[in-house]
Amino acid sequence: MNNKFIRIYEDIAERIRNGDIEAGTLLQSELDLSERYQTSRETIRKALKMLYEEGYIQKIQGKGSIVLDIRKIDFPVSGLVSFKELAQKMGHRAQTVVKLFREQAVDQALGQKTGFAQKQQVWQINRVRKVDGEQVILDKDYISQRLISGLNEDICQDSIYEYIEQSLGLSISYAQKEILVEEPTTEDRELLDLEGFHNVVVVRSKVYLEDTSQFQYTESRHRPDKFIFVDFARRK
């Protein structure tokens, strides 16, 4: 029947959802699946295409189809939430590894990129975020030293936002964000467990305090299978 591939898709998808097929494992080959379901390889290809389009699998050249973790973390596009807060809310094991922490003066190129004035002193911070043991986010931050004093590696490893709000008594107010899909850089490939993915989701943000002073520029680079970026919209 013409809709047999839909039934195959639904069966495999259900097995992935209930854990019979574990995330990170390879699906059976097209030949093995065609024998299992007593159908043609063309029908199997249609079912696999649906699984790919619905985010259940990722096709890896030379390997086959790998099962994705459908328990993704919801990142609110319009909200401001720290990685620590989000991971705790979603019930994931989270760890932050500080790869770079240094002071830097803003030059012309960095000023154009970040929005900070030239010659201003900033903290440059690169952090790898681990979720359930996998390195899936690279956060690259520039934070104003004039506005945010006293930063150190221990604070960066825990939560910068918690430090700003609870220790410094400042109110983080709003952010301007842009979201892009880019090819991984050499740094991405070195620091992230990309698992064969050829793209990363990049969120660039300028973050402001309550008095409208920009205190942070951040570039957050995500492995695409682990996160859903969500927003709430209302028609006026």
C-alpha cells in the first residue's frame, strides 16, 4: 500500500520515543529494515526521510542514520535565562568548563562586533557547556569591566547572571538577539562533540542592565540536535 512507509515511520518513531531505540545508536541499514518490514528499500527510504524531517534521526555520511535525543532543551528566544537556571529547570546534568578568562581592551574590530566603545576594558570569557556529559554549547562572552567588577573563573564556572544580580545587586533587563545557522569553525570542531553535524546554531546577543547600559555581548554556539528555540507570539 502507498501509505506503508507512514506506518513504518510511526513504528520506528514510537520505538525511539519510548526508548526501545536509544539516542546515539545507529538505525538498522536500509536492507535490514526492508527485511524487517517486508517491503522495498524505496519504501524504507521514504520512512527514513520522514524520520529525518521530524527530527528523529540524522543522516551521517558513511555511517548511516543516527538516532537523535528527542529530549531537547527549550531555549526561550524572548527571555533571559542563564544556562545554570535552564539546565536545572529541565532536569539535565550540566557542567561548565572555562576555556578562556582574560582582560582585553576593545579595538575597532571588536567594538564593531560587540557594540562596546573602543579602548573600553572587557572580560573575555570562553566556556564550554556540557549537558548530560556531552559538550554541546560554546559560549563566547565579552563583559564590561566598568559595569561588572570582580569577575573570576570560579564565578564564570558557576553563574555570571547569579553573581550580577545577587552579589552586585544589579538588574538584568533585556537583550537584542539574532539567530543564525553557520558552518562549524575549527574551534567548534575542537571543543564541541558535534557527532558529524555540519552546522551549528549561533545566537548573538547584546544584553543590557535596567538603566539601558550594555554590559554583555555573547555568542552562543549550539549543536543543533540538542536544543529547541521557542518563543510566544500574539497577534495584535
